[in-house]
Amino acid sequence: MKLMRIAATAAIVVGIMSSAAFAAVEPSSGPATEVRKNSPVENKENKANKENKDNKENKENKDKKESKDKKDSKDNKENKDKKESKNDKDNKDNKDSKDSKDSKDSKDSKDSNKCKDKCRSLEEKDPVKRLEAKKGKIQAMVRDGEITQEKADAIIKKIDIRIKGIKEFDSLNPQQKKERLLADFKAQLDRKVKEGKLEKDKAEQLVKEFSEKIEKWDGKGYPDFHSKGSGSHKRSEEKNSI
């Protein structure tokens, strides 16, 4: 009887142990009912990881912002450079236009002055206009009481004769003008030789030089081929006649 009790007790113990062992290896089908608390070390690591993550995100955002600011600054600089380049080009175009206008005005003014000088030179070379001006001076001398009207009339008469001769000369063709000039020049030199005012050899040299100039003349305008000596003598005669 005692043995039976021991055997029954042993069977119960074995059954309990078997159930406990089976329960230990069987996986739990439901959630854990108990939450394990982190240790201080784990909390510190988690905090450090979070801070590193936040710092990384902040740095990335900062880099993006700086990159955008650099791009905006570069775009602004390029736009400014383009604007300055356009302004420089406009200023250069305006300067070139002004210089061109100034150059044209200067050229026009220079051409105008040349024309005036040329016209004035032609007037001075025009013997008719020169003689007409001389007649005006003679009349002024009469008004100022420097000469009498009688003397002025005599001088003006001679001037009118010369003007008539010049107009007749203008009506000749170029070859006739050359022949007339050469003949008058020779006659003038012959008179000086006879008066003892010019040597014959010198007169012949002057005639040769004058003939060469006459041949090159086109027969237009009012030639001034006389030598310095003969021209001075001619002007002296005109002055004395006044």
C-alpha cells in the first residue's frame, strides 16, 4: 500500500514536470504582457543617435540653403554683368554715334572753309573783281580828300580800259589766250630791256620759263605766270598810277 502511494506520487510529479517542460518550449501566441525598460546606457545611445540624425538633417538643409543662395547670387551677378555689358555697349554706341556726328560736322565745316578759301582765292585772282575793288578804293580816297575827283576819274578810266581788255581776253579760246599772254610778256620784257631795267640774257631766260608754264596751262581761270620781278614791276606801275 505504501509502495502504491509512492508510485502514484512519483507519477504525479513526473506529469507536472512534463507539462512544465512542454510549456517552456511552446511559443507564445499572444503579445508579451511585460515591457522591458531600457537601461540608462541604451537611453543615452538612443538620444545620441537622435541628435546625430537631427544634426545631419540640419546640415543637409543648411547645405541646400547655402547652395541655393550661391546659385541665386551667381544668377544675380550674371544678370548684373549682362546689364553692365549692355549699358557699356549702349554707351559705346552713343559715343561712336556722337564721334561720327562730330567728325561729319568737322568735315562739313572743313569743306565749307575750304570752299570759302577757294572762293576768296578765286576772287583775289579774278583781275576784273580786283580792278573793280580798286575803283571803290579810289572813290573812297576822293571822299576822304586824299585825291581830287579829276585825278580819280583819270585813274578809273584807265582801269575801265584794262577791264575791257580782260573781258576780251576771256572770250578767246585756250590757244589764243596762250599766244596773247606770251606776246604781252615778251613786249613787257623788251620794254624793260630798252629802259635798261633788265638785261637781255635775263629777259630771254624769263621768256623761256614763262613759255614752259604757258604750255602746261589748261587755258581756264586766271593764270599768274609772271615772274617775281615782272609782277612787282607791274604792281608798282599800278600803285604809281593811283
